[in-house]
Amino acid sequence: MIPHEHGAWGQLAMPLLTALAIGRPSASAFLLALGVVLAFVAHEPLLVLLGQRGRRAAEEEGPRAQRWLAGTIGLAAAAGLSGLALAPGPARAALALPALLAAVVAVLVRRKLEKTAVGEILVAATLASAGWAVALAGRASPADALAAALAWMLSFGAATLAVHVILARARSKGARDPGARHAALAVALVAVAFALSAAGLPAALAWGTLPTAAFSVAVCLTRFSPKRLRELGWAMVGSSAVTLVILVVGLR
């Protein structure tokens, strides 16, 4: 009943770690972060109950999935509401963004579109956006909190584009290659980051987005073998670690 997607765990952990690091330790920040993690864990039993893990899993694991879903949702609500009660007003308002994105993702899950490029980008944006509220709960400045969340949303969007290029090439045996298009989209995400920094947000937003986006462009424009997906994953972890350092150093 624990989510299997290692990439999604990274998309959850990195923004939360950044949010906690750029603010000051507070009960509300830690409670909100805990609530987000528990809500993410609830995602797997929900998929089992919806039949997204197969009919056999739904039939054999249904009762256990119900218990896991009830337990994780209950604990997530308890932690989240406690954190909400202690959080400052801006942090409460910031929770509207991940809530809205989560509602959109729920529709995609229901329609079995979660694994499309758009679906995975929205999932990544949902997970990253939760860091905004956590950072504000830790009394980070509004500009720093927003910059950190946006950097992760843009970085993970670029990374998702690269992964889907590899998958498209593998599934079509080279007949379909969206590499150039996805590379252009990744460059556009970097341009957005630099434009936002030029408009007044911290420069760490632009520089923090650059490592993963640049790596994604390179993957899109080269023939990266699907057999090396594990290596790609570790390389993405490395670029994300660089982003984490840039954001923490630049925003503290």
C-alpha cells in the first residue's frame, strides 16, 4: 500500500525539504508537511480501490486498501488541520493551490490519464506546490516561498518532458520522436523562470530551475537508451540535489 513511484517520492520530498530549510522550524510547518506526506501515501490504496492496479488487486486487496485509505486520510486530516490552525494566514491561503491541482489530478486519475505527460506534469506540480504553504508556515518570506515552489514545479515539468521523450521513442521503436518539441518546451520553462526572477522574484528561482531543465534538454536531444532509465533516474536525482542546494543557499 506504499506508493511505488520513486520519482514521485522525490517530487514530494525535495520541495518539502526546501520549504522546511528556508524557513524557521515551527510546529505548523512540520504538521502541514506530515499531512501532505500522509495524503500522498493515501494515493496508492485509492488507486487499488479504483481498479487502477488491476482487477485482481482490487478484489484481493480491497479490504486492506480500505483500511489503509481510511487510516492515512484520517491521519492526514488530523495533521493538516492541526497545522492549519497554527499556521499564519498566508500559509492557509497558499494551500488553495495544491488543493485545486489535486482536484484536477483526481479527475485525471478517474479517467486513467494520470500517466500521460500532462497528467504527470500536473502531479509533479501538485506535489511541489505544497512546499509553498509549508515554507510560509515556517515564516519564510512570501517571495522566497513562492520562488522555491515555482522552481520545483518548473524543474519537475522539464524532467517529465525528458522522460516522456524516451518512452515515446521506445514504444514507437523510433518512429515517433518528440525530442525537439519537448526540448523547446523545457527551454521555455527556463525562460519563464528567468522572466519571473527578472520581474522581482529571487534569482534563486532562475538558477535553481536551470540544472534539471538543462539536463532534460540534453536528454531530449540525444538518443538516450530506454535500458539506461535507472541511470537517468539517478542523474535526475543529482540535478535535483543541485537545485536543492541553490534554493536553500539562495533563499535563506
